[in-house]
Amino acid sequence: MKRLPASFAAGVVAWLGSACSGASNTPTVEVSPGAEVPVVAEVPVVAEVPVVAEAPAAQPQNVVLITVDTMRADYLQCTGEAAGTTPHICSLAQRGRVYTRAISPAPATLPALTSIFTHSQVANEKPATVVAHYEPLPTLAQVLQSRGLQTAAFTDHHGLGVSPASPVYPPALLQRGFTVFENFGKDRHGQGAQQVTDAARAWLTDHADAPYFLWVHYFDPHFNYRPDPSLAERFGFSSEGCGRITNGIDITEIREMGSTLTAGEVACLVALHKAELHATDAAIGRLLEALPKQPEPLVIFASDHGEEFLDRNRIGHEWTLYNELIHVPFIVVGPGVPPGRVGRVVSTMEVYSVAMGAPVALTGAVYSRTSHYYGKSPELSEVRQRANEHALVTDREKLILHPGGKVERFAHDVDPGERHTLSTVEPLLGQLESRMKALTTVEVAPSEAAADQDRAARRRLQKLGYVE
């Protein structure tokens, strides 16, 4: 059996010990008022969470990791008319192992992918803490490279590997271990899924004769949405009928519209987004077609986070931990992987385990958090203070701890849309606090140089539309 990173193992031990003991120091909490969020019938909570590990396999000879930016789980529909949006991804799902309750570690790209590539999370993003935590950890690419696999990555996401816009999650960390790391992205528009696929296919032509790890990250479904006009029309977009929404509209303009967006305008945004998903799916189909059949590679598909279309009165992502942002697709296809659907909750950090041939940990409870610290100093970091949320997701329920102590608990069996909070929050709140405590790291004070970096980073983030 392959050994998991010590930091991960320690975190799991600490979490399981606290969760199963039932001990907690629970503060007084505010539960959402019934007038706004109706209280529904109580659902019993099991404090002890059984741990199930899927059977381990040997290190796969060839590993292909495909990640799509900004794809929520409920937009991967593989039956009925909606199946035409992502036919190639649905084909993967039909042939592979589908984790139907996959949860992202964070509703934003850099913290989610950093956690996936290091199999590690932190609960406190104080200045410079995250850098200090992640710097010494080996990445998935480094581990696989040390095992003799060739490594290459291709993307057009402007923030992966080349941009200093978010220094608290050092983009260079995701480059580690990749002999080839090619990024075509220069801004929020990227260069397109087809170009990324072309580069990956060209690399495979010259390197498929020896074991390899190939990572391809597609950015097209992320705002700003600008699909081919004919494709946009196919998914319901109409220049005449979409009011203020135009193909390619900037996210800053959309957010300025805010609550004045009509239902029809939101539907037009969704149409543009789904057209981008369809174009990305076509590029993924071309990539899958180019993969050598012998030996069969292990193919892992996942999304970094979802997208909100006024589900909670916002357009975009990053700010909350409701399902539309952290419930994502997660599919595995390859040698020794039994097809089927796994209904237990799992973190997409288990991509790390799958790629190394280690067992997937089905602990029955996973943690996610918003990423409110983008910088190493308070000057930039304050822009994320208002989004400091933590969540614990179990096989049946979810608990969200909001800033200021407000708590929401949802029963997914009867309330998949997370609209009705339950009347009690224990013992899940105690378990979440234990998890946060186990994942809290020693804080590191920012340097003067880090503060200077943050001032420049904030200007870049403003230009990109991430901060006001």
C-alpha cells in the first residue's frame, strides 16, 4: 500500500479522534431566523463516522488528470436532453467510477488546486501562514516524477504558475515537478480549450512511449463567457432577447447590475456558460481520442469549483460554501477501477490518492472553506475577511459556520437545494470546530517585502475583477 503524506495522515488522525470522541466546546450560535429560512423536521446525526478505504492499487503507469474550471456538479447531466451539453465527459462517467458527492476543498481555483496537489488543507489563512504551510510539502507532480513518470501540464488559466496575483497561494507551487508547464493564459479570457488540447496532444506524440503524468486544466467555462456565437445560440442565447447581457460581457459589468438582473438575463448568462462547457467538452473529447490505448492510462476528471447564478444573490464564485460552489464532478476511469457510482461524500483532494494508486479515503465527512486571504499582509487580505466560512459535509448533511457565528445545517436527503436549515447544529458543530483546530497552523508575520507584493497584487486583482 502506498503511503500518504504525513501531514494528511496526521490531520486525519486528529480529525477522527475529535469527531468520534463527541467532545466540543460549543459557543452560543445564531441559527437563521425561521422567517427567512424555514426550519424542517429534524434528522438524526451520527457522531461517530466510520472510515472506509477503497482497495489500493499499484502505481498507475500513465496518469492523465483533466480539470475543468468552474463546473458545478448539477451541470453534468448525462441523461435526457441535457446530456448533449457534455457528451464526452458523460462517456467517461458511463465507463468509470463516479463520485456523486464530491466536495471541493475551496470555492476558488488556487486554494482548491493547491489542496489537491499537496493533499493538505489549512483552516486559518492569516498573513503568510499558507505560504509557510505549503512551501515544504511535495506536490503530486513531484511525487510522480520521483517514481519515474514524465510530467507535463498545459493550461490557459492566467493564475496558474505564471501570475503573482495571489501570492498567499504561490502559483509556482503548482509548477513543481513538471518538466513541461505551458500556460497560454494572459488574462481572464485565456486562449481557448482547443489550443490547450493541441499542445497536450503534441506532447503525447513525443512522450507516450514512457510512463507519464499529464495534467490539462481548461479555463473556458470561467467568466468572462465568450463562446462561438453559433454555439451560444444553440444553447439559448439571443443577442436580441438577452437585454443587457452580451456575448463576452465583463464580469465587473455583470456584478454592477447585481440584483437588477432579470430572470431572463440570468438564463442568458447560464446559456453562455453552458456553451463554454460544451466547447470544453469537445476539446476533452479530442484529448481522450489522442490517448494511447496500450497501456491504458488512468484518467481522472474533476472540477476545481462551481459557479453561482444568483443562487445566493451573486454571480461568480469564491464567497460561499453552498452546493453550487463546492459540489463538483469527480470521475475515475482506468485499469483496475471498477465502474459504478459512489454515493458517499469524498473530497476532491483524493485525486492525489487515486493518481498514486493509493486508496480513496471515505471518512464520511469532509471539510471545505472559503479563501479570504489572498495576500501576505492585512492590507490586501482584508478584502477576504467578509468571506471567512467553514463547512463540514457528511454523507447525509452539511453544516456551514458563517462569519459572526451564524450556523446553518442542511439535510441533503430532503433538502438538496440547501434552503431549509435544521433546528439544531450539534454534534456537527463540535466536529467542525475540532476539524478546524486540527488544521490550524502556526501563524507567520508578513515581511515588508510581502506587503509591497500585496499592494501590487491588489491592483492586479482589481483589474481582473476579483476585488473592488
